[in-house]
Amino acid sequence: MKPRIVLSGVNVREVGALSVFRDALASLAREYGDQYEIVALVKRRDLFDIAGVTYFEYPNIMRSWLARVRFEYWTARGISARLKPKLWLSMHDITPNVSAETRAVYCQNPSLFYRTTIPEFFLDWRFGLFTFFYRFLYRINIHANNYVIVQQDWIRESFMRLYGTKNVVVAHPALNPPTASRKSPDEVMNRPFRFFYPMFPRTYKNPELCLKAARILESRGFNQFELWLTFDASVNKYAAHVQKEFADVRSVRWLGLLARERIFDLYDEADCLLFPSRLETWGLPISEFRLFGKPMLLADLPYAHETAAGSGKVRFFDPHDANALADLMMQAAKGEAIFQRSPDVAINPPYARNWSELWKILLGSS
């Protein structure tokens, strides 16, 4: 029998984290499937289309936090005892009680770095609780890992300061974009300039800034633009509140939650990415949109500088200043030369530029 590698992600379901999980499994199966049996612990099998992986479904884990805690600290230990993996990689932040030659945790929930305001708490109380508890959940068992994996250097520094961890690897998530046919570019002057912000409605995603900027532009009589948001008011109380508050903004297009393939289609159709999020562990749409070589307006925060490093058409803005963003949106829509190359960022080792380099670190390969 082949030795086993286990990737556990029983609560991974939102678009960004799910894309990372899929890409990790695809890379692992492609590069090590002949040497190892690849096992994935997932919420639902139908969320994955990667061949060469043995899947185990745990659909009820997300019914309650008690079920999640029971899985991580009791059930997972029994699973690891049966499978005896060479590597157990937890893809969802919490370090479980398991036995394996190498244990690692992939930390991609940024909530511990966010300070929720009282109004935000009442609009999205679940996330408000996460911001409080995740700092402690990360801490449990974290020193039992051989490796703690984060997506950016500023997060590594924060983990080392908060938890005293020394074995933190910065691993940039490599993209495995869906195949999409590129459309012939239509003439910008014959239609509104299209700003696109793909996001899931959370308070820290800061869609209000884009909507306030759009409202400001409309009040100035400037209407030669559209604002596209992947937004569905039925998702949570916060989403309903935002859509109701900005129902008067005529330039916005409420697109609903979309499949990744459809988002890539819209990347091709859009003229500029808007990304005002106040907190990200990476900012996957930045990586995805830069493949199209189009301009990006990004929050002037450390995560955006690291993700956009080396991109050719970038302008950073204050994620709290709607008037400044409105000015930049107008200039972009008018075709003014406001964008420039984002500087490269140097990352100290241990550092993996892609999944291949990360597997070599975790599996001890040269």
C-alpha cells in the first residue's frame, strides 16, 4: 500500500478557501499521486472534481460548533490512527488532535486581525464572534505542528508575535484558473466603464466604500460607469442591510453569488477591478484579475501590496475615503493615466512560491 497524505477541510465551502483547497488537491494528485494515496476529508464530494483523490464526506460537521470541535479534537484522532498518514494538512485553520509523521495547518482565516465595531457585530454577529474566538482557536495545538502555513509575510510576523511560533512558512497560493474563451474587446467609449468587485458579503469586505463612491459620482452627474458586485441580499443580515441602504445607486449591478467560471467570464468583460477589503490573508481576485492585464484599484494595505507585487497597472487608495475613491474611479473611467507598476516584494525563507515548492518543504523533498 502507498503511504498516505491527508488534507482535511470539512468546513471549507466559501469560494476563496474552496478554490485554494481544490488547487492544493489538484497539484498534490498531479505531482505525487503515483507515490502516495491522497485522501481528502470534505464537506461534500460534489464540490470537487479532482481525479486521483480518495474522498470522505462529513456533511454534518457545520451544523454546529460543537460538531466541529468534536471532529477536530476527537474524531480526527481516530481517523489518523486508522490511516497512519505521512502528512496531515489541516486546510481550515484549526490544529486537530491527530497522529502523523508530519503535521501542518494552513491558516487562511483573517478574522483574528479584525476589530469588529458594535454596529458591524449586530449586522453579522457570527463573524463578530469569530473575530473574538479565532485568536484562541488558532492557539490550541499550534505548537504541535511541524509547519504553520500562511499566505503572506505580514501574517507570518503576526503569528510569530502572537503565538511564538518559529516554523511558519509563507506560501503564496498558486492559481489553477478555469478555461475560458477570451471575448473580443468592445469599444469602451460605446458603453459604461465597468468596475468589478467579486466578494462574499462580510463586513470587512467593505462594499459600502464602492457604493458610497458610486453615489458620489452620480451626485456629480457622472454616469459613464457601472459597478458590478457579486452580492445577494438573502445571504445574511448584513447583505440585506447594504442592498437596502444603497438601493438608490443606479449604477450598481447586483449580480448575486456566482460560480468561479462565471467570475472569470466577468473578469474578461470588466475594465477595472475594485478591491476595497479592509482585511485579507491573500485577496484571490487580485491574483486572478491580474492574469487579464487590466487595471486594478486596490486598498492601500499590506496584503494588497504583497498580492499585487509586480503587477503593471495598479493604484492604491485609502479604504476609508469614499471621496478619494470616487475621484480615482472617475479618472479611470475617463482613461486618465493614474495606474503604475506595483513594486516587487522580497519574502524571506521559508517561502514557497507555489504548491510544488510547498509540497517539497512539507514532504522533505529536495
